Amino acid sequence: MNVHDSEKMLGVLEPEGFLQTDNPRSADLIIFNTCSIRQKAEQKFYSELGRIKSYKKLNPCLKIAVAGCIAQQEGKNIFKRAPHVDFVFGPQNIRTLKHFVADGYVHVAIEENPLISVEDLPAKRSSRISAWVTIMYGCNNFCSYCVVPYTRGRERSRPSEHIVAEVCKIAEEGFREITLIGQNVNSYESDVDFPGLLCKLDRVGGVERIRFVTSHPKDLSTALIDAIKELPKICEHIHLPLQSGSTAILKMMSRRYSFEDYIEKIAALRAKIPDISITSDIIAGFPGETDEDHRLTLKALCEIEFDGIFAFKFSPRPGTKASKMQENLTEEKKSERLYEILALQDTITEKKNNALVGAIQEVLIEGPSENANGNLTGRTRSNKIVDIWADDIIKGALVDVEIIKGRRHSLEGKLVG
Ligand code: SAM
Ligand code: SF4
């Protein structure tokens, strides 16, 4: 979401005459697009912000802006901590960049923006193959650990005709794949619901693949499962964050499903789409998590066999319910649990990748490979990275590949035919 917000910032700035540079020392404007989901990201940002202070001596015209969720959370307090900052704007106020660069009269822009879902900011996309498309903003779920509802505001869906128009434009520009983004795409609601939106987008010519993130398990409906199964362009992959294998912890997280509910959803997905790839998020060391709760999470990983996970140590975030809960684990203990979760999942991911050896998979070529397993890299419909050796294939090509090796975080393949 932040990557796409940065693309929107570039989309707003380009008509104002700005060009992107890889060299921050030569920049007239530096924007930090920040994340506050965990404390680590916040610490990293403040140390970077301190580091670039000296650039203002090299270029007295340099303006420094802080954007994203830390900007939203801290507002004008950022000026106290870092007086070299010129402008602070939250995720709902990207459009104010235009006024800031025009005459610098805006300094802080963090107000709720009720028009965010209809403002349709332009985006300068970094890829020419795959495009992010925002379908909704904010979140109403208030999971007890999460800062998102406080920084990104209430849930607002974009009108479906705006989304369809954007996707038609993307298709005309030659993109092959779109990823629909929202904190909880399953609760998308305009003249149509989320499966209805998928139906409309599946009919847009040109785009070959449609992905979406993130789905909340409580809102995963039979209609959505049917849409993934039946609509040809919807890829067979779902990111369905579990967070914990313990129902007691899920309750304290205010997730509004039990582990049993979650397992039922997985069974329903696999019954209709046997090859579906399922990935997830796990939080290690939530306040009150016992050895038994942790064991239940490890057991859940073995039982479900996700294709991959992102796992994080619990990080108390300001203003959230969980930040007021008594933590019972040291940082070392949380790290130990995180390590166990990641190590177990690595073996599961490797096993699942190995099981694909011999299978023919459709791969969308994204560009040159960054490792020695091939000269090109792409993704399967199930969102697995595949490296191949091939000449005369261009970025954006859809090719059939036979998987010849499964690795821990990727696959190796060879062209068929
Ligand atoms: N909306 C999505 C959902 O409900 O799953 C994802 C939101 S969040 C940007 C991505 C992931 O960050 C979450 O699924 C959760 O695992 C993790 N996360 C959020 N807050 C956290 C916190 N305070 N400490 C550790 N991990 C956190
Ligand atoms: Fe955060 Fe996702 Fe829960 Fe919303 S649904 S509060 S974004 S974890």
C-alpha cells in the first residue's frame, strides 16, 4: 500500500515539473513515506531523517517532507523532533503535495479526507507489467494490536466505475496484471460487493491476471471462493492472515474468528480450488501468549501447510488496545518464538515447492533474475517466483514453464516447447 502511495506522490509531482532521482544529494524535495505498523520501521525512519539533515547545507533549496502513517500519527510533533522537516502529510492527504510544492503554504496535512475514495489521484507506476489498484481505503476492524484504523481512517470503497475505468486505462497502457489493494478487500462495498467487482474486472480486455490483498478471514464468503474458481483471470492465490493458532489469543486480538472458523474457510477454499496457494501473517509473542498458545500456532502451521507466511514479533503501537495489555514475554523470548515459526514454515514452504517439480506452470515474465538460477524471473498464477534460463523472451510474456527444482523461497524452471 505504501509503495503504491509513493507512486501516487510521483503522479501528483510529475505534472508540477518534478523528476525522480536516485541520488538524494541532488534532490530538491525528499519525501519519507513512512510506516508505523511496527516500532522497528519507526526507529529506522527517525535515524534516516537525522542522517539527511546535512543535505540541507549542500542544497539550501532542499525541502524535506514526511508522509505516511508516522506523519499521520505524530502530526506537527515531527517538527519538534526534527526542525529540518518542512512538510508533514498523512496517507489521506497526498493531494496536498501539489499545494506544498506550488508555494509551500501547507505545512501539516493530516485531517480525515472524506473524499479520498473519489479523488482518483494519478499514479506513476514503477513496473510496466504489474499495477497496483486501490479499491478501498482505511479499515473498520480495529484488531487490538493494529494502528492502521487510527492512521488510515475509516473504511471507504471506491465506486466500481472508477476502478473499472482505471483498469481499462492500465490495460490500454499494456499492463498484464493488476493487484487490487485494500486493508480488507472482502468488505468492499459500492454498487457491487467484492465478488461482483471481480466479475466486472474479469471482463476488461487486455489484463490477463487479477490478484488482490488482503482478505480478512471473517469476511471470506462462498461467493468469493466461487469467483476465484470460476473467473478465468482471478489468480489461484489468497493471502489470508491467521495471526495465531490459539483461539484465546485471536479473541484478545479482536480478530472475530476462532481457529476452527479459520480451518473451515481453508477447507472450503481447498474443496473448490484444490491447487490454491494460501499465504498468511503470524504475530509471535502477543501479550499473554503462553507456551501452549505458541505450540498451537506451530501446530496450525503443520496442519494448514501455508505456501508461505510473513511473521512478526508483536510490537506495541501507540493508541491501540494491545499496547495497554501486560506483556509477559521478553524480547528474547519473542524472537525465539518468531524464529521457531519461521524455521518451521521454511521447511513447509520448501516441501510444497518441491512437490511442484514436474508440473507445468504459466509464468508471467517480470524481468531479469537477480540470482544465479536463471536469466529471467517471473511468477506463477499462485504467486511463486520462478527463475528460468531463456533467450528471446520479453518482459510481460506469459509462458509455460516446467518446474525442475523447488527451493526454499522460489522455483527453478525450463521453458516448455
Ligand atoms: N489488513 C491486513 C489484515 O487484516 O491482515 C493486514 C494489515 S497489516 C498492514 C499487515 C500485518 O502486520 C498484519 O497482518 C499483522 O500480522 C502485522 N501487524 C500489524 N500490527 C502489528 C503489531 N502491532 N505487531 C506485530 N505485527 C503487526
Ligand atoms: Fe489492521 Fe488488518 Fe485488523 Fe484492519 S483488519 S485493524 S488493517 S490487521
